[in-house]
Amino acid sequence: MKMIAVFAALLAVALAAPQRDQDEVVLVKETPSDNIGLDSYRYGYELSNGQKHEESAQVETRSAEESVLRVRGSYSFVIDGVTYTVNYVADENGFQPEGAHLPVAPVA
């Protein structure tokens, strides 16, 4: 009886151990962040699973009272072996994505 209890306890401990992630994602390439606090920034990275992201931004001064942050970038991801890329701009007009896989809004 003790042997069964010990075996059950060892089995429970073995099954409760964290499993290693076989699809571990690692950083392949990183563009150093260019952010020194002078009205702009830039960064990027690429992961081993095919994901990529690059982004840059610039503050545009329109007047003494008005400034606009204009962000441009792109990101890519892979689903079922197909790479999808989205290019975007984000500014005073909102987030504006473009990609071959995205629907295009009709012009009003």
C-alpha cells in the first residue's frame, strides 16, 4: 500500500513539472532603439518564428501651440507558412493600416 502511495506521489510530481516549450521563440535581430528624447524614436526586431516589427515616429510642430506625432511602421507575421505584412501610419487621422490581405474601404 505504501508503495502505491509513493508511486502515485512520484507520478503526480513528474506530471506537474513544467513542460518545455518545443516552439520556443527567440530574438533573431534587434534594431537598437534610437530614442534620445528629441522629438523622434525608432526601433525594430525580428523573431525566430518570422514575426517582424519596425516603427519610427517624428513630432511635427505645426505652431507654437500644436504638435502632431506621426508614427510609421510595419509588422509581419506568419500563419500556415504564409507571411502577412501590414504597413501603417498613425497620426492626427488615426491608425491607417494597409496590407494585401486587408480589405480596402470604399471611397466615399
